[in-house]
Amino acid sequence: MRQLGMDKKIEKKKWTAKKTLYAAGSILLLLLLFFGFKSFNKKIYKADASRISVKEVIEGQFQDMILIEGDIEPINLVLVNTLEGGSVKEIFIEDGVHVEAGTPLLQLSNPTATLGYLNQETAIIEQINNLRNLKLSLEKDQRNLDESLIDSENKLAETTRRYKTDSVLFTKDVIAKNDYIDIRESFKYESQKRNLLQDNVNKSSKDNQIQIKQINQSIEMMQRNLEMIHENIEKLMVRAPVSGMLSSFDPVIGESYGRNQTVAKIDVQAGFKIKGQVDEYYLSSVKPGQLASFSLDGKIVDLKVKKVLPEVVNRRFEIELVFVNEVPEAVTLGQSVQVRLELSKAQQSLMIPRGNYFQASGGQYVFVLNGKGEAQKRYIKIGNQNPSYYQVLEGLQKGERFITSSYQEFKNYETIEIN
């Protein structure tokens, strides 16, 4: 028999020429579809050249600044406030005139407060009179004690003379023993009485001095209270606290004012300042000493920030600016000016002018002309800004030209074909 050998296993090929051809064709088809789709999906917008504006990327000294509205105010403005509330009884002066310190401006009427002050005044005067009467009584008692002491000393002196005389006579048996004993006892009595009165006078004098001193202090304090009451009554008369030009003064007879309410302003006429409102976004960027300027009659007037008031009201905060040089004659109180506030020093930078394009692009891209009648969308990075330019940090070169008119119609396109 023929012995059969072991069967040889034949491995099957994984990739045949046919399969390789199919795979290559599939890849080629996908590439064609991809590039065809990309070419089909390429966004091109046709724009009329007369409807767009074009400007150039420039290089120069860029300075970060903002524009704010400022009002001319007196550098030293004093508020005139009521010291006591009441209704207007009489007006003595008109707005816009020069007043001297202490000039009466208006008289307020407050019957309730006035009656209260008068009742206090009456009570204090009564207390003062009572204290004065007590003081007079103490002084009178002291005088009576002093007079009693004087009488006692006189009587003691007289008794002493008689006692000395009778003592001599008694030793010579001129007078009887009983008369001598009587005069001796009288002398002892008058001596003790004088001593007792002397002690009472001394003690009373010290006590009265202390009490009278306290009475005088009480009277002085009550007199000061009376003065304060008179001052409070006088507070119903509103007077100019300083000399200067009166403004914002427009009271009406019968109008009511509360305590510490402003009724007028007085310009001390020591110069002018500018008060401006700044967006809260710049709160950390604005510091005292920063420079600013505004245009007046074709000339630039230099300013500097004197004070920053950090309190934010309605998303804005206040700053005060003063004139660097002499105040121009054309500056008037209440005038409004547009101030250019410098936020940084000038530095060499690429810049693009501001325009309507920013509203649609948000400053993220611009359409740059390529010299072939087209403009390509290009993403950029901008830094600071001022009223005229944006600072360019990335994405553009000096001399390149780009569309600065509105992008609203073609903001979703990549290429602009300019006809």
C-alpha cells in the first residue's frame, strides 16, 4: 500500500491584488470627496467696492486713553446747610450775587422748636435765680456769724479788762469775794462763747466757700445752656458761612427744610476744577497725578488728576482734575468739556483705526486685502484702545490694508471678493 504523507497546510493570503485595488480606490474617492466638499463649502461673499471702506495698518506712538465728560466747578465750593429745620419765612437775598460771611440768606420759622427753646430758657433762668438766692442767703448767714463773733470779741475784751481790774482789787481786799467770783465766771463764759463762735465761723466759712463755688459753677453751666438756646433760636436764621458767589439758591416762601439740608452753594472763587464721571471698568487704572487734557478755542488745556473718589454709583465713579497751568479766561463755571484722560504713557506699537467692523467681529478678526481683488478673514489679537485706534498685538503687519466698514453682512464668510 502506498503510504500517504501528511497533508501540507496552505495559508490563505489576506490581501489580494483585487482587494488592494479596491482599498486604494476607496481612499482616493474619500480624498476626492473631502477636497470637493471643502472646495464646495468655501464661503465667498461678493461685495461692491463702493460699499466698503479700507484703511491701512500703521505703526506709531500709541497711548491708552479714554474720553470722559467733565463739568467746570469751583475748586473750593462751600455748602450752605440749615442748622435747624423749619419753613421759609423770609428771603433776604437773590441767587448769583456775591455775599460776605455772616450775610443773612433766609429766615426759617419753627414755632414748635421756638416754644421748646423758650420753655427751656424760662426753666433755666428760674434755676439760676434760685441758685443766686441761695448764694445770697449763705453769704448773709456768714455775715451774721461774723457780726456775732465781733460782738462776742468786744464783750470778751470788756469782761477781760474788768476781770483783770477786779483781780487786783480783790487781792487788796477792795472788793468782795462774791463780786470777784462773778466777774471771773463771766470772763470764762465770754471766752468759751467767743471760742465756740470762732469755730462756727471758721467751719461755716469753709463750707460756704465750697457751696458757693459749686453754685457759681452751676450758674456758669446754666448760662452756657442759655447761650446754646439763644444760638439754637438764632439757627433759624440761615447765614453765609464764608464770603463768595452764591449759587443754587432758590427757596420759596413757605417751603420746608429739614435739619442739615443744603439750601445753597458758595463759590469761594479761589480757582476752578473739573469733576468727571468714569466707567467702573477703569477704577483700578485711574490714579492721582495722571495727566489729561481738553480742547478749548482750538488750544489744548493740560490737566492732571487730583482726587479719585472710589465710591461707585450707577456703575461709575468720580474723579477731580485740576489745571496744570493758568486757567484760561474762557473757562466759566458750569461749563461742560470732553476730557482725554491718559491711562498709560505712549509706546511704539502697531495700530488700526477704530471703525464699524469692531461691532460684528468684536476685535477678534479683520478682512485683510490680498492684492488679488479679495479680502481674507484673519484672526488677530488687540491690546489697549483709545478714542482713535486699537493696539495690535498679533496677526497684522505694518502697511497691510483691511476693511474697516461694517462686517454685518459677511461676518460668516471667509473670503470677500471685491467687484
